[in-house]
Amino acid sequence: MKKIIVPIDFSEHSAFALEAAASIAKKYNSEILALHMLEISNAVLTNNDNEQQAEAVFFLKLAENKFEEFLDKPYLKNINITPIVKHFKVFSEVNDVAKEHDADIIIMGSHGSSGLKEMLIGSNTEKVVRHSDIPVLVIKHNPILMDFETVVFACDFSDDAIRPYINATKMFKTLGSKIHLLYVNLPNTNFRSSAEMEKRVADFLLKADGNIDNIKNVKYVSDYTVEKGILNYSNIAGADLIAIATHGRTGLAHFFEGSISEDIANHSTLPVMTFKI
């Protein structure tokens, strides 16, 4: 894990993410790319109106100074950290920065959201999760331990989940984590018998790994929703981290169908890591 992106908005939660990134960076000698996005468009910066342009430059310098002060933290000592400032606040740009710098992971702080705000607006973290092609680690609280000894990776064991499963197993092997693979069985049209679930998982592992050695790490739970099944099992297993595949839906499809990964990221008290399908 060579490069970690941490979006910074000067909030307490972005400080949590930065500290989590520092913990991982120290362990793996990683570089932290601290990203701050200003709400100043290029149109304003290049405006011919001298007064407006001077005002924009003033706020830009003010934000850059604040950014520099925010990064002056004891836990960042001896860590290779690169500040990046983008002038316009578009959260799909985080993925562009990740591609440009060949980053391995994005770490974000989140306070979560609920109710109508969650449905209509969504958090900044949701927007990054939706657009990111690389794993996103969502931190809710001040990080104490970042070892991630026990990880629950939940998926539906479909062909779409093969790539995120492979990426997740590679990452958690690097991190030295024990993975619990989780299948949530629902009491509706998606219900499957024990034999059907086991066959689905075996077929999946044969395609993904070329063998079924990992079948011993698969857990089956029944619950009323996938989200409840994941959260309840993670508590029972004493998980340090929940990992999940995401389709990254946008627009109306996201509004009507929702996203389990985003719901988990919003409502889980544990750190959550998403892998793009």
C-alpha cells in the first residue's frame, strides 16, 4: 500500500481519517496525499474583474494556510505527506486524483446521515464511494487500533462480485487480516436453501480462486435485510472492519434502488471498506 488519499474538509471526522491514514502509512511506509477541495471555480479565478479575482485569490491563500496548519499534527511526523488543493468541490474528482497519482486507497471520515437528508442529499463520503474505482475506507470515530485483525467481507457471491472479492482478499492478505466471508439469506424472492447457497458459493470460489479452499471461511446468516444481516453478524464475530462490494450507482438508479454499501457506510459504527464492482 504505497499511496493513500485523504480528503480534508477541516472537520473532526477528516482528522480521524488522517490519523487512521497515518497509522497505516507508518506500518507500510506509505505516502499520504492530503486532498482539499475549495468551492472556487476556475471561472472565478480567471475572471477579468480585478476586485473579484483578488477576493478569490485571498480566500484561496487563506484556505491553503488553514490546510497547512491542519496538517501540522504530531502523528504525521516522519510521514511522507503531499498536500493537494483542487479549486472546485466536485467529489467525482477524488477518483480522478486517485488515478492521476496511482493511489491504492481513499480514507475518509464520516458522521453518517439518516432520514430524508440521506435520501435526497447523501453525505460527501457517499459521493466518493459512488465514484471511486479504488477501495474507500470510511472512518466514523477516533481510530484506536488500525490492525483490522478480523474482517467481514459481505457479497452476494455473483459473478459481478469476483473482482472486488479478489481485490479484497489481496488487500487483507497484505494487512494480515482474518477474513470472514458472509452470505446473507433473505426471506423473499432471493431466498435460497442451504444446498443452493453452498453450491452458489462453491461455484463462485472456483471461478475466483480456482479452488474452494476458502469455503471454510464462509458464514451464512438469515435476516430481514442485507444491511441488518451484515451488521448483526459483524457484532457477533467481533469484527474490526466491514468490507463490501459496491455497484457505485448514480442518479435515479441510486435514488430508487439505493445502495447497500452506502447504507452500511452510513449506519455502521465499525470502519467500512468498499470495493467497486
